[in-house]
Amino acid sequence: MRLFSAIALGAVLVAAPALGASQQDRDDCNAKDADRSIAACTRIIEDKGETDKNRVDAYKSRARAWRSKREYDRAIADFTEAIRLDPQNADAYRGRGIAWRRKGDNNSAIQDFSEAIRLDPKDEVAYNNRGIVYEERKDYDRAIQDYSEAIKLDPKYGAAFRNRGDVYRKKGEADRAIQDYSEAVRLNPKDDVAYNNRGRAWHLIKGDADRAIADYNQAIRLDPKDQDYYSNRAKAWKDKGDYDSAIADYTHVIRLDPNDSHNYYNRGVAWYNERDSDRAIADFNEAIRLDPKNAGAFNFRGMAYERKGDIDRAFADYSESIRLKPKNETAFKNRGDVHLLKGAFDRAIEDYGEAIRLEPKWAPSLVGRGDAHRQKGDCEPAIADYTEAIRLDPKDVKTYTKRGVGNFCKGDFAAAAADFVRNLEADETNMLWLYLARRHGGQDAAAELSANAARLKDKNKSWPYPIIDFYLGRRSADEMLSEGPEPGEQCEAHFFHGEWQLLRGNKTDAKSAFQAAVDVCPKNFFVHDAAVAELTRLKR
């Protein structure tokens, strides 16, 4: 009896069929949970009783799950197996193309998207994804063609509008970009990325910070945890001059990610713009602690130290910024400024020259080198540098004044007058420079000086009106010299007194006044250079 039972049980065990995939497996294979999907799809794939169609679907679903876990090689292997079983499956080619793209193999991605399109010419998703690859390769015209085709196939495809907007923005075509972003948010009012990117178009291309901030606000409302949205809004606040709001946004970004060096760097720049050098330095210190290779943080910390008058620390930071980033024209220009402050004119000229070599179209480096040449007493190269700077940035009226001083020192008074007249409103001292250039050129400029002075506010209080009064015969020399209590004002008073004496032929008194100006003037003052030039001329 026992033998019979054992034999019977053995027969039952041999005859029982292997357990196949269940309906639950089919449901779980398409689950959003990647691990559950992978396990269920695997059971379907390994079920030898399944049809090829079901196994193809399982391979594709498992591949998408692997892709969501960033296991791109496994995803590609599963999509490849699906294609082997069904070579006409456009969806599998498209899915594998996305995996190739995310892995960074754009050539293979384009091949797969193109094959998906060949098999299914109405696959708008394949067009959109191929457009993304072309965009990443900066082949913007092809990207636009693919996005446009995706939109043609599905006019309600909001992502394609947003993507095409991105390409137009990168091409600098703000109006087209904004139009596409607007359609994207109309189709999907919860598209935070479209709001953010439209904000970037308003801000960075159109220069409309207010509209940009409105869009960044909407993006932040939809996704309050995205750091980029706060950073972008902070930049817009900064461009509006609202540094407090910018600092608040950067502070929020730091709370979201306190270990990102660039977040502290950005807030440090905002503190610097707010003229709070100590807080700026504290943030740059933290940025450097988190990333000792952050060249920008060293450069800006140097700027903060320079503003505090600590030029040795500034020099060290600029040098480290250059070491970390040898093609850093800003750091070379800034280190040139320190050399200039120290009176090391040749070293300053060398650093400014390197900044100019790295970025020939950046006017501040040319202005700096011009200053170094001028303070060294080399008027011709100074004038040449100022002239090129003016060509690059003709709206910077301060450079006209500097070139005017260079021409004055050179003795080209007509050219000097032409420069000084460009900056009368921004710098009242130019009225005096213009008067002197006219007088040295043989013209009677008293009426012009009087007319210009009439436009000054607070005539009896503000400098340099006492000098103008003196030149117009309304004050004595002693009264004028006593009106400037500040060192810079005393410096200018001596120089302009010397010019007054010189115009009257009193060379001995002029020489004494010019020497007094040289003795008390900081070497970076225009009147210092002009006084040296006048003393040189008087020796001839």
C-alpha cells in the first residue's frame, strides 16, 4: 500500500505542468515601480509557454524599468532582444534610442530614432527625441525641423513646443522662443520647465527682468524644490539691483543644497554687489572649502579683499584663480589692477596684455592697460588703448575723460577738448579740464565755463565749484585752496592753481603748485599725471 502511494505520488509530480506567468505578472510588468516591473517581466520572459508578442512586450517593459533605474546597458540589451523577436517594432527602436541618448551615444540614438520613424512615419515621439539629440549636438536647424514635424503630427504636444522654444532661445530668437513656451504652458499649465525657460528668454535675451521674475515665480510655485528656478530668479533680482531679494533666493538655494560650492559663490557675488565685503568673503571662503578648485570664488574673494584695501590677499587670490584657470581674463585684469595700485606699471601692463590676448573685445582690460601706460608717463600707448576701448564700448564716457587726460599730457589740447566735452554731465571736473584745454589751445573759454557751471547744483557747497569760482574771478586763490578740506580736493586745488598761474605766465609759481600737487596727489589721480607732465614741459 505504501509502495503504491509513493508510485502514485511520483506520477502526480511528473505530470504537473510548470507554473507559468500569471495575470498578476502581466499587470505588475507594467507597474511604475521599477523593481516590481522587472521581477514580473522576467517571469513572463522566462515562461516558455508565452507567445513571442507577449515576450516582446515584456522585454520592452523591463527595458523601460531598467532605463528608469539608469541601467542603460541592461535596457539596451532588452530592447535589442525585443527587436530581434520583432524587427518591425518601431516602439522598441524608439525606446532603445532613448537609452542610447541617455547613455551619451548620440550617433546610435539617431540611428534608432530614424529607424523608428521609417517604420512609423507618424511617430511624433520619435521625431521629438531625435530633435533632442540634434539639439544636444547643436545642430539647431535639424532639431527645429524634427520638433516642428512632431508638432505637425500632434498639435497638442506641449513638450515639443517647449523643446523647440529651447532651440529658438539658444539661437537668440527670443520672440519665437517665447511664442513656443507660451503655447507649451497653454497646453500644459503645470509645465514648470516651460515657465522657467520662458523666464530665461525674457531675462537673458529680451532684458525684461520683471516678466522673467513673473515666470520664475510660476515655475517655483509648481516645483518649490528646483534650485535652478531660485537661482535664475536671483539673477533677475540682481540685474534689477534688488540684491536683498537675490540674497534671499540664494539663501533658499543653500538650504536646499548646502554642499554645492556654486550656491555660496553666487550669494557671495550678491553680497559683493551689495558692497558687504565681509559677508561676501565668508561665502567665498565656504565656496572654496567645498571646492578648492573654484577659480571664480578665488577671483571674487580677491575683489572683495581689494575693496577692503587688503591688496596683498587680493593679489594672492587673483594668482590662485589664474593658476586654476589659466585662461581667466578677468583674474589677469584684476591682478593687473593690483600691480597698478602698487606702482608696478610694467607688471600691470603684462597682466592687462594677457587679459587682452584672451579676450580682445573686453574694454576694461584695455582701459586698465591705458591707465598703466598713462601713469608710467607713456601717453601715446595710453591714448591708443583708450581709443580701442572707446571703439568697443562707446557709451563709457569715463574713458573719454581718461583719453582726454592722455591727450592733455601729450599736449594735444584740441583732441583733449573734444574728449572732455563728452563727459561734462557725469563729471563736473571735466568743465575745468575743458576750460584748460581750450585756453592752452588759444581760445577764450570763460563764457563756456560760466555757462557750464550754471548747471551745477548746490553751487556754494559742492566741489569743484570753488575752483570754477576762482577761475571766473569770484574767489581768491587762498579762498579756493581753503575750500577743499579732503586730501583729493587739496590735490586738485594745487593742480588747478598751478594751471591758473601757468596761463598767466607765472612759471615759478606754477611749478611750485604743480610740485605741491605731485607731493599730495595719489598716483592714480588724473591731476597727478597732468602735474608731472606740466613739470616736464616746464623743464624744457
